[in-house]
Amino acid sequence: MDEIKRIMIKETTKITGIFGNPIEHYLSSIFTNAVFQALGFDLGYVLRSPTLSQKFSYVCSS
């Protein structure tokens, strides 16, 4: 499964994704990155689980 999740990120790669908690069970990055690669897009889709301090910082800056 680790092999599937890896994407090649270059200087020109645009990153998109989703934040959530819990996020580990989401399969969207696997499918989305496969589509990006198949279509030749220089995009990467990542899953991020923010820490408590990152959540607090986001709420305070909103």
C-alpha cells in the first residue's frame, strides 16, 4: 500500500488535498493521484491530519 500512496513531487507540482481527523482511512488520495498521473497532470493530492496547535491557529486566523 505504501508504494501506491507515493507520488513524485517536483518544483512545478501543484499540491491539493484535504485536512481532517481522522484521515488515515481515506482512499481519495490513491484514486485522485492515479487520475492525475493518468491524465498527465502535474498535481499531487495529499491527506493531512493537523495537530491541535495547527487547528487552533486556523480557528484564530479565520
